[in-house]
Amino acid sequence: MAVGIFSMVTAEQLPVGLLTPISEQLGTSAGRTGLLVTVPGIVAAIAAPVIPVAVGKLDRRVLLVSLMALMTLASLVSVLTPDFTVLLAARVLVALVVLLPALPAGEPVRPRQLARQLRHGAVVAGAVATFLLVTGHFAAYTFVSPVLQHLSSVHTGLTGVLLLGYGLAGIVGNFAAGTCAGRDVRRTVLGISLGLGAVLALFPLLGGSAIGGITLLLL
């Protein structure tokens, strides 16, 4: 499942690291090319609460494999050569069918169950906070490549390495945030929000050099 999720997220976020080359090759602006990340994000936001209702008691393994197949088809349409998608289908899609145990749903998710959640103030507050955090995060992250190149004067060839470092820092941050949230959820969310806001606000001031831009990216 981890490999499947990794593949999905990688395919979803791939345009981030290639934003500048894609925009140059297609002759479009970086802002317009950013829609390659924005539109799937909007679709995902809508699909997340709808899919559990729509699939009812369908085995979650079948659902996951179906979504992987859809991702593979989408990748096949997007890439210049089918080599990557053939490899993805062979090593990931067929790995999922064989290895995953059946994951039947205990009971289907009803629309009224989702509506009932909106009556809880804490749930609504958490959803709003998550929406703002994720939107703010990806609004900046989507355009990190052109920002580093044009504002911080970072060479284009270093973008992939820096995004890898960003991902590793994110893994550490996830564990750290999980530990902190276990002690105090409210302060953890507040700290993440203030930290993200501070980094974005400081980038125009301190991100004018390669060292400043890289440091703020990892933070």
C-alpha cells in the first residue's frame, strides 16, 4: 500500500519539479502550467468525500487497484513513451493485486454520516485549518522551481536534488509533528501555521540568495 500511495503522490506532484521545462516546452506561463497541480488537487478534494459514499461495500483492494489503473492510463496519455507506465503497471499495479489482502468495508458510508460530521464544531474547525494549511503549502510548493531559479539564482539542474531534500525534511517533519500533536494538537497546528506563514513572508526578503532560498525551502 505504501508503494501504491508513493506512486500516486509521485505522479500527482511530478509537474512541480518539472514546472519550468514544461512551461518552456509548451510555450505557456508558469502560472498556467501550475494548473497541472491545481486541477488534480481540486478533483481530489471533491472525490475524497464522494468516493467512500459511491463505492458502498466494495472491497477497498479492488478500489485501490482500480484507481491505480486509472492513474496508469492517465500517465500513459501524458508521457512521450509508454516505457514508464508499462514498468509502473508491471511492478506496482500487479504487486497490489497479488500482495494486498481483501479489505472489505464493514458498512457503507452514507451521505447522512458525512453531513452529521459537519454538526461538530471541532470537525469543521479541523477541516478549515487543514484546507488553509494544505492550500497555502501547495500554493507555494507548486512554484518552488521557478522561484528558486529566478529569485534565488539556483541552477536548474539542482531543482531535483533540492526537492529530494525537501521531501526528506518533510519525512522528518511528519514524525516530529506527530510527536508534538500527541502532546498538544492545538499548539502543533498553530506552530505549523505560523511557521509556514513566516517562511512565505520571509522568502522575498531572505530568499534572494541561493543559501537563503535553499534554507527557507527546507524549513
